Amino acid sequence: ELLETTPYRRCTACQNKYVHFDSTELVTNNGEENTFICAECKHSTTNQNIIDIQVPISTLIDENKTQIYNYLNINIKDNINIFATEWSLFKLKDKIELEPREDAKLLPMPLIHNKKPVLNYTLVFDQIQAWIQSGKSEHVTCYICCNDVPRSRIDDTCGNKSCHADACIECLTSWYEAVKPGGIVLISHLSCPFCKQAPNGKILKKYNKQACTILRPDKKNDIDEHWYYGWCLDCYKVQKAQEKICSGNGDIPELTNFVCDDCAEVRKISKNANSKFCPGINENTKEICGIAISKNGGCNHITCTACHSHWCWLCVKTYGDSIYEHLTEVHGNYGLDDNENEY
């Protein structure tokens, strides 16, 4: 009862109520609009009374169904959630009724969010009206998986002006990232799944930046359709990997850590010349570094100048900052006096 009778003033900025007992000022009627501005709104540089946030339209409707439906002059049958994914546009058309427009309903009505007043509710209604008049839905069908996904997660499949296909980010990532260093290179996964043209640089860079180094339109005629191609880990080029056989079952071969014939020969030569390959991880490709390193005496602690990993020459494994502890505990010394015949 005391709260109901206590005089207060409402801040015209944040709309919060403040108890008013200042006898030096003229007492206004309770709740009467005036020019009062609270200290927080007037003096604070980091006003916490007013926050600017984005709220989904579905959330606003849940909290303000009467106001919004009246403003839009619609009636929803069975009180269903029109934003639920199980309701398609075809089903919704039978659940929504347009009511006769009344001039009184043209005026926006105050809205709330989390039991707090929305201060710019007139702007919110303008945005709702503009969204409806645009004719654009919040969800779009992905051309690849055929699921309805938010428009913010939809992108062009290739970026070519003549192609109007759209797909979700997850499908595009899966499609273009199928081509990886050391794996098989299918031309189809370096092309748009619909128009079959090469994607523009912006799209390919977004979904498979590494592949930009191997996609060269001037080399298109060099592809022999009778061969499967792989992405060589050593020379980083697309090379012949396996010949296609007509009598085969048609399964596409799986390639891992593919190295072309020329680079394989280089590896053999390096191996015979007392070389080993770095087991570290390349930060750019996230693949095994594989750089050939030769050693002629000295410490068994190897620091790769390519990927900057620290590894043991005897175990060919990375140990980071604990490399010397490993050499002492496992091998007994750093290997300064060892020779190749002793290990």
C-alpha cells in the first residue's frame, strides 16, 4: 500500500520510477509526465539504465502477442507459434486470418521485453512493417540439404552472376573442404554443385583458402579424365594419383598423405642420405610438416625451420619444451657423441 501511495517521478529517458520527496520542488501528480531526468541518464557516461539489444521478432511476439497481432490486424487460430519449424508456409496460410482494419489499430502500442518497457517501440513497429512489406522470409531453403535455415546462414554457392543457387554455410563448407592436401582432388568439389562453373575467388577463399593455390583455369585442359588426381603434400601440386579402371566397381579411391611419384623419388634419395621427415604440424595446413631434414652428428634435438617444432631424431616425435627431459630420461643423453651406427 505504501508503494502505491508514495509519490514518484518517472525519468523521461529510461522510464524508470524514482521516489520523490523533494519538498523544494513543486509536487506533480503521481506518474505525470514531466521533464525529470534521473542522475544516471543525465550524468553517467556509461548509462546502465538504457541498453540497446537486438531481439528476435519471435521473442517479441511471445511477450506482446495482443499488441503486435492487433497492429498487424491478424488473428492466429489455435494460438499456435507461427515461428515453429514444424509449420510450413502452406500450413500457416490456413491458420492466419486477416481482420478488418481499424484506424485505431494503426497506432503502435507500447511493448515490453523481459518485463521492461521497450523505449523505441515505434521504431520496432516500423521495422516489422518494413520486413513484412519486403516479402522476404526469415528462413531460406538450402539447395543442397533442402533444410530451412536462417537467412543469415545462407550464401551463394559459387558467386557467379549467372548462377542464383543458394546453400547453407555448413553444406558449402562440407562441399568445398572435401579437397585437402594429401587427399584426392575431385574437380566437382572445386566447381559449383549446380552450374558446374568454378567459384569466384571470394567464395573459394571463404570456404577453402588452401584450394586457391591449385585452382587455375588456364590448367583446366591439362586434366586427363582417365585418371584420379591427388594433392601432393611435398610439391603442393595436383598430380596423377591412380588410373581409372573400367572394370572396377566405380568407387572413388581414398587417398591419405598422398605424395606424387617425383616427390616419392626425392624422399627415397633423402632417406638414403641419412634424412628424416619432420613430424611437426604445419600451422597453415594443419597437416604433418613432412620436411626432409638431414643430420650429420650433433645433438638429437631437432628444431624444424619450417614449422618450428622440436622433435627427437631417434623417436621422430615432437616433444616441445620438454625435448631435453625426454632425451635424458629415454635415451640417457643428448646424443652429442653418438653416431648413426649406435642407434
